[in-house]
Amino acid sequence: MMRLSKVEIENFRGIEYTEIELDREVTVLVGENNTGKTSVLEALRLCLDTVRSDKRCNFSDYDFYRDETCQDLAACKPIVLTLSFLESEQYPWPEPIIQTLDKVIVGSDYSAIKLRVTASYDAASTEPVQSWSFLDDAGDEMVGKGGFIKDLRRLRPFFFQTALRAAKDQFHGNSTYWASFLRNKDIDDATRKVLENELLQVNQKIVDAHASFKDVTDEVKRISELLAMGKSDAVTIDPAPADVYKALRYDTDINLLTASDAKIPILKSGESTQSLSVLLLFSAYLKARLQADVDRFAEPIIAIEEPEAHLHPNAVRAVWRVLRDLPGQKILATHSGDILSEVPVEKLRRLNRHGSATECRAISDGLRTEEERRKFNHHVRRNRGELLFARCWLLVEGETDVSVFTECAELLGIDLHRHGIRIVEISQAGGPGIFIKVADALGIGWHLVADGDDGGNEYVKVARKLLDTRTDTEHISVLPASNMDVLLCHSGYGDPYLSGVVTQTRNANTAGSWDDVLAEMKKTFPNKPEQALRVARKLQDRSPPEILAAEGTREYWEEIYRNLSPRFSKPAAALESIILMKDKGKQGVPGEVKDILDKCKTLVAIDQ
């Protein structure tokens, strides 16, 4: 089917220029506040729904992009919105679409339609004016073809659900979606007559049971004495319309059962229930009524702002299935990590603002291997979707690193959330490569903290291959120790680790060198050489360590760390070290940690 492939926006609201490639099924716009997500949806609404005449401009003064060079409307550059529908070999257009829109289709091998909507300041009227046109292959206006916009909109109707989804605006007799069901006269005539007769009988029973109604009817009957009327007893009271379709349109409510089986109208339910109900009503309309009401070839383009509005996180994850299954092409704008946890990351379009420029970033096909995709989905998208909103990722190897950087940032007065810095543990996800690829694709800054051991060196090699023209200093830091635990110890917080060193007293049978121990075990098990070797190794492992380095040096703490008992809790020791650091305050933060956090702040400042 024919889908919207690309939208270009120039000088509209806060966007000076941006170009967005849209997914055929679902495009999810993410980005910080004021990066232009809502502006993109509004641009689509104006082009595909609102702008219908050049006699009245639908653009306001505040829709024009403004900066220090254009503070008044007369100085503003024209708004230019260009939508491109592009055919491909994989997705050919159906013949009815081609026949209907043939006059505005361009392209040689594959068909294309380009619609441009513009708005500019008119000096004569001192007001903004608007126009639209279809473009040829050269990008010039196709004269006299503007009327085909009606066919385009009929075949590709646009629907916009804002973040404010109140049931009172949707569940009434004049609303677009609910009223389409109420107006649908699919009750056969015979059944309708039976139902209306029953309604008349019910009305009469209500009036007869309501004694005070008789006083009203007796008095109103006197009107025949004052005016020329029909029968003198032709006065009735209808508690409900006797016309079936009027009853449907004006008296139909949707109720929800509570846990106690009480019926509560949707209009009286909570905001989350109302918001979800509107989305489900919208879904029902698109699936059941759209093609009957609009066109049998109609396929909608749907824009939904903040589908997570008012919903509990569990409901947000569940509502993704509703959004995914809506017919047509969907463009969503969200701030929800729970939504991102359900959306394939290839469908994301991240809007970033750099000064006055707005760029749209996406993950290209083939960027990740299947294994990288699987690991990233498990470790980030499924469990930490909010990371995709960050400005900068601080990539660290393990749990201790996460704790240390989090607590040190707090001691230094660095608000990681305000700066948009997120700490990402990478060792369980196969290292830094996939994170760096995704970060670069989406415009997220990154800084790798590698341990000063062989594993850390391998991580550094991977990161360097992905630096391009960037520098090590900006994006890579290597700890001056084999890991963060040793750095803590060498920085003056090693006491909690000392209790973990093996302290068993050497047994007389295990005294001496390895050769001595092995020789002794061979004598003990003369006919079992394998057992002799196995026991010798166990005895040697149980021997107390020999700490040869000078106390307090980095080498000393490296030896202490290597000789920690396997049962010793290193995370617990790191936590105790952090508590000791807190007692010293800001001055207690290791210089290496402070330098790394400062580099992340610099990356965020550059990105902005």
C-alpha cells in the first residue's frame, strides 16, 4: 500500500529545518522537551487534514520559526512542509490508487507523490497566507493539480489523538468516532418497528407509574382551549425517545463494571480509564467503520501524542499491542521508557537539538548483527528503555562502577538526571561495541570507563575502532588499577576489603613450595597420581597469601584483591568504602572519578 515515506519541515515553530524518514508501519518519535516532536505531528495534521482552502490561513503567527534575526512576522522566513509518498519494489502501489492519483504521480521506475504546503507573510494584508501544490520530478509546482489533495486525503485520511484524551469529547452523539456507530442504521426495518413499539409501551408504563406526570399532562391539555390544536388528549410524555436511532444517539452510554459489579459510565471513570477507552474507541472506529464511512481503499495515517498519558506502567506496556494493531501507518510521540521497551529500536526517530538546528537520528539497517540485536534488546530495550532518552551514556564494566559513579556524582553536586547522563553496565551485554553503535546512530554522547586489565584493554580496542575522527581523551578513560575496587582501596578506602583476605594457618603438610607440596602428596597417594595432583592444588589454594608489595601502594592493593576469599562479597565491601568516602564529602572523591564525570558533562554541553 501507499505509505508516507518522508516529511521535511522548514521554519515551522521551533524547527528551522529537519527531515524525517518514516517507517512503513510504526514510527516512534523521542527526544527531550522542545525538540519538536509535537511540531512534527502538527505539521502532518496541517498538511493532511486542516489546510483545505487558500481563503483562510490555518497557520498562526506563532507557527513561524523565530530567532534573533526575525522577531516580527514580516521578517520570518516562509514555512515549507513537504510530504513524500514513495513506491518501492518491495511495496508496489495498488492499481486503484495509481488510477485515482495518476495526474500527480511522478517518478520513472517507481511512483512518487510529493505534496508541499507553504505559509508566508503577505505584506498587502499584513497577515499570513497559505498555499499547497504537488511537485514534479524537479521539485517544481505542478500547475492546476492542487485539487487532487482531496483524493489524497480521502485515500489516506489523517487522524490525530492528542495527549489530552477526555471521554466527554469522544463519547457523545456528535463526535467523529462514537457517532459513526450510533448513526449506522443497520437494524432491519421489521426489527426497528418491533423495538419502537416496545419503547412506546415502556414509556407509557413509566408515565403511569409516575403519578405527578398526570398533573402535568392534565394542565398541558388545556392548550387546545387556547390554540387551534389536534385532538384535545394528544399530550404525551416520553421519558426516552420512541425512535430507535434517536435513542441510540442521545441516550446510549458505555458503562464499565467495577470490582463490586457496579456499573460506572466511562464519562465518570478516572483519567487513565478514559484515556485508554478513547484509544480503544478509536481502534474500533478504524477497524470497523473507516472504509465504510470514507472510502473502501482508505488506509489511515495516525498520529498519537503521548499514548502513555495517565496510564499505569503496566497498562502502558499492554496498550502498545493496541497501537501496534491499529490499521494503517502510525506516528507516535512518547516520553515513556515502558513504550520503548516494547518498540523495536529500528522504529525510533530521535530528535536532537543543536543550537538552532534540529536533527533526526535513526538506527540504519544492518548496523547491528543478530547477536548484537538480541543482547541489546535484553539488556537495554526490554529492561531499561528509558536509557534511549539520555543525552550521554557513561559505559562502565560492572556493578561496583555503577555504585561508585552514582554516589560520587551526588557528593560532587552533579545531578546526573538533569544533565541527561545515564550509567550503563556493559560487561553482561558483550562489551561496549553495540552501545557505541546505537549511541552514535541516535545522537547520544558516550564515554567508556575501562578497567586497567586485559579485559579492559580489549574494550578499549573495540571503542577505538569506532571513534572515527574523535579522540581517546574525549571518549575513553582507563582506570589506573585493574578495576574500580582496587582504585577505591588505593584512594584510601581499602579497610573493608582487608577482612576478605584468606587467613588460614598453613598446615605442616602444606609447608614449602609447590614442588614440596606435590612431592608430599605423591608419597601419600603413590598409586593415585591424579588424586595426588588434585589434593596438592587444593592444599596450595588454601595456603595463606604472600603479600610482597609495600603496604599502601597500588601493587599492594592489587595483591590484596587477588587474594580475596571466593566467598567474600566485593559489592558489600565497595558499599562500605563508599560510606567511608561520604564521611569525607566532596574532597573524598577520587580524582580519576571526578575527571570522568567532568568529561561526561562536557560531552553533554557539546551535544547541546
